[in-house]
Amino acid sequence: MPIENLDTGTIFTQILILFILAAIGFVSGKTGYLPEKSGQFVSKLVMRITMPALIFSKMVSADFSADTYFDGFKLAAIAAVTLLLVFAATRPFTKLMKIPDKSRNVYCMQALFGNVIFFAFPLFQALFGDIGVLYALFFNIGNDILLWTLGVYLAGKHKGGGFGNAIKHIFNINMIAFIIGLVFVITGWNDKINGGVIYQTTDMIGKATSPLSMIFVGLVMAGAKGVFKNFGKKMLSLVLTLQKQLVVPVLAGLIMFAAVKQGLISDVIMMIAVMQLAMPIGTLTVSIAAEYDSDYEMAADNVFVSTLFSIITLPLIAYLLKLVL
């Protein structure tokens, strides 16, 4: 996975393609061309059918060495540790800004969790191929553990609950698909099914993940209301976007660059981790906020602004990575 693949022009082109797919979802949602709850349907289709199929097919067809898997688990650990540090810094910051509790918790949640599935997987597939998706998947493990525990806790904190109900979400179908795929690789069974009927079926289903993911992003953006009407909320969304997509990945990148120089991590780990941290706010945060009656309208507005600005911030982060790696 050479750093040359992280060409800013290529990234801009791929993001433009993803935005066109998102625009299809946006227009379909705004005009009513698709039914009102299409976003919920597409989200469940991706998370419960196409994504686990993609994960399983990529796992069993991957030509990973032991070192590569070790790097993958380093990525999962980096994701978890970095997000916890971001939370520790963000919580007091939101109190200084005097954001109401119901909105403050949403801000904290969205400062942590980027679109590491719906946006990152299609982008990494285009830039790096299957190996990029697999590395992204390892980062997603650390991300998901915190999303379904700390994230759910934050969303329900204003009602005094959330954390106890969150643990069960960790072992979702995507995590199960990853574990099954890992077992197949470790035991060597993947060689027996790779290229066979099961692989071809899951691979065919999994290929629908990228376009459906971006159509879902567009549908979520279509549901954002008043993002350009309320100046205060717009400024808050901009602050969150700058924090999430520039400040955090740059600071994390500086720390990881020192780790690369010390031989603690590879430049591939740094590249994937920084790009994942720079992803726009995760669309799942809107669903979680709505589930726990938190400020989901603000959450949708934040996703809209964040995704819009990613067409500038992601190529910029890629450019900075190429300067140092």
C-alpha cells in the first residue's frame, strides 16, 4: 500500500465520485422520489447484509502475513486510545462553550466518531484496493467498541441511561463476520472457499456496499433541516468540523510520526489511522441520537456540514501526509 496511492488529485476525484452518489441520495430524499424512511432501510441493508458480506469476502480472500495482522490490531488499539484522548479534551471544551447538556453530549459523540464505514470504505477501496478496506476494518473495530459503549452512553446521558444497554451492540453482525473470517484465515479454510460459490456470492453482495453507503449519506444530508438558517448552530457545526477533520488528525499525526521514526509503528499504520480520523462525522451518530431522544436535528446538521467540507479537508490531510511520509 504505497504512499503514492494517496495522491491528492486522485482523492479529490474519488471524493467527487462519492459526492455524486451522495447527491443521488440527497435529491431522491429531498424530492420524495424515494419513500420517506428510505434512509433507514438503506442503512439496515448495508449494516446487516452488504457490509458483513463485504467483510467476510475480503477476509477470506486476503493475502495477509502475520505482521500485517499485527499491524491491524495496532490500528484497532490506536483508534480506541486516540478517541478516548479526544473525548477527554472535548468534554471540558463543550462546558466552556456553554452548550446545553442535550446538545453537548451529541457534540462530544460526533467529535469522536467519523464515517469510518460508509465514507471510508468506498474511498479506501478506490485508493488502495482490498487491502485498504481490510486495514480500515481493523481501525473500525476499535472505533465500534467505543461507539456502541461510550457513544451510546453519551447519547442517552441526558436521560440518565444508555451505557448498560450498549454492550450488546458490540457483537453485531459485522463483528461476527470479521471473527468468522479471521477463524477461516487462521485455520486455512479460506483457501478451500476462496473463489468458490460462497465467496462469489458474498463478494457480489459486498460490492453493493460502496454505492449504497453513499446514497445513504445523501439521504441523511437530505434530512438535515435549517443548517443554513440558524447562525449559532452553523458556527457550532463549523467548529466541530474543524476539530474533527483538521485539528485531531494533525495532532494525532504528529504523535504517530514520532512513533514511526522510533520504529514503533509503520508508515502504513499512520497513513490509515490519520485518514480515518479525518473522516467526516459518522452518519450512525444521527441514528443513535434519535434512538435516545437526544439532539438528533443538530446531529444531522453537523453531518451535513462535515460531509460537505470533507471535499476540502480530506485532500488537505492527504497532502500533509505525503509531505512527511
